[in-house]
Amino acid sequence: MSDIAKRFPQNPLLRPADLQPSSEGMQIICLLNPGVFTFQNKTWLIVRVAENTVAKEGVIFIPVLNDLGKIDILEIPEGHPELINTDPRVVKYMGLDYLTTLSHLRLMCSDDGANFYEPDGYPPLFGQGMLQAYGVEDCRVTLLEDKYYLTFTAVSSNGVGVGMRTTTNWQQFDSYGMILPPHNKDCAIFEEKINGKYYALHRPSSVDIGGNFIWLAESPDGIHWGNHKCIVRTRKSNWDSARVGAGAAPIKTEHGWLEIYHGANAKHQYCLGAFLLDLNDPFNVLARTTDPIMIPTEPYETSGFFGNVVFTNGHVVNGDTVTIYYGAADEFVCGATFSIKEILSMLE
């Protein structure tokens, strides 16, 4: 199966070796799923950087943040009878789940949209407090009324929820803690109010009843969210049969709000698709792609920390062209362009 993505010839744009670890004793394992925004006439990425400590034979090291915001390292004997470590991303030990890496967010910028560097004066963003002790992940950025809204996955032993911070200059931030409690993620705030209200896509999920579906919520202030409704579900025997989740903020077109989303099947292959929401009533889903618009085909997408993954939560729009920056194989940051008209033509 082919797709309609025009991948950057420079891909991967960023590899783990391109950045320095956050502190001595840590090593960068993978770069994932950047949020994207424009600022000071440059393209910026806020990249998820996943780190752990150097491996030692017979021992698994688990980094977590303590109450002071410093990294503590748990040491787990590899053969412990109450250790389950079949997934490279998560281990279960003594009945509790831990991430094998600790993620923070790093700012990168580019003059040409392809060659990125880490500028001086823009500090990384780390987890804050008990509810972000396992790190912050997969940031989406929305510019609304001259303020940037950062929604991200906040992870701890209490579960996975949505945290939010705002900024106007990317040097000072206001924190709003957790705006959507566990289990929730993939939160993308629209870049315009509709009839005076804020709107956001998000994904609550349940291990027992329901599934990993895309929901929509509204808010009077961008902080307190209500009127939640499920709008996009998984599709049996399709490429998005196991889970779906929002990408970045929807793109406003004359036909409706165009959302590029990710879906995964039972084999954990992640692809991208699209759906269209009514301009004045975004709870109304007008159309959706049957086939994916992007599938993992390149070696840097099929092989890596967790292979067969293309996953985006950031893009830049210029006329008919949308440039998405995406995580590939849970290890690399890449770029691709799409024609908005071509995406719209695939909607059914």
C-alpha cells in the first residue's frame, strides 16, 4: 500500500545522537513526536526526549523524578520473579507500572524548516510534581489570541493525564497542572474559538468498557473542560482498529476543520488518517478517510526503538501545503508534506 506523503529527502531530521543528554549519567534513547509552532520567523519543534541510564548487566535501571524535581534511579534485578519486562517501553515491578525512559521536552528551531538546532536561552521543560514524576510527553502547541497553549501527556504512578502550560515568549511559563485526569492523552486545542468557546480534541480510554476513541470537549476559558462527546471511534478490521488519537490542532478549511490523526491496528502499526468537522458545530463529523494518508514504509519508520510507527502532533500550514513533523519508529524526528486538497479528496 502506498501513501500520499512527500517525505523530506533529509529524513531523519533529528536522531538521538544529535542532542546532548539533560544531565550526567543519562543517555538519550529516542526522540519522539514533536509539537510544532512558528515564532520569530522560524519553525520550532518541542521534541520529546526520552532518556535512561547506561545499562548494567543483570540490572534494569528505571529513572523517575522525585518531589524536588531531581532524578532518582530505581535498580531492579533482571531476574526478579515479580518483574515483567516484555515491552521495551514499560515494565511492571511488584505490581506497579514504570516507564523504561524518562521524557522531557526540548526546544529546537530552524530557519529553513529542515535543519534544526538548539538555541541558547530556551530551557528544556521537565516534569513538575507528583503527577509528572514519570515525565512529560507528546506536546501539542496551539497559538490562540497571542498565547501559546502547551498540552502534553503527564505520566506518573497515578496514571496518564493531560497537563497544560502557557507562554508568550517560550522562556517563562504558567502551569495549570492536570486539566484532564487519567486516563487521558492526545489533547489538541483548536486555534480559534467557535461561538465564543474553546474546543479541544482528547482521548480518554478504558481497559474494560469502551476503547481508545477521539473525544471533543468545550470550555469557557481554555482550562475547565466539559460537554465531552465521543466523535471518532476505531474501525474493526481496519488500519485504525485498535486505537485512534488526535494529532495537532485541526486545520481550518472552507469545507470544515481538517484533523490529521493517528490510528493503530492490533499489530501496533501506527498510520495517519484524516477526518473533517463542521466549522460551526465541530461535534458533527462530516467525513473521514477510509485509507491512511501515511503508513510506515521507510527503514527509519519500520525499524527503531518501536518499529512500524508514524505519529504526528505538529504541523505548519502554508497555503495548500501542510508540513507535518512526525516521530518515526519511536526514535527519530522526520518531516513530510501533504496537499490539503489531496487529503480532502480522500475523505468519504
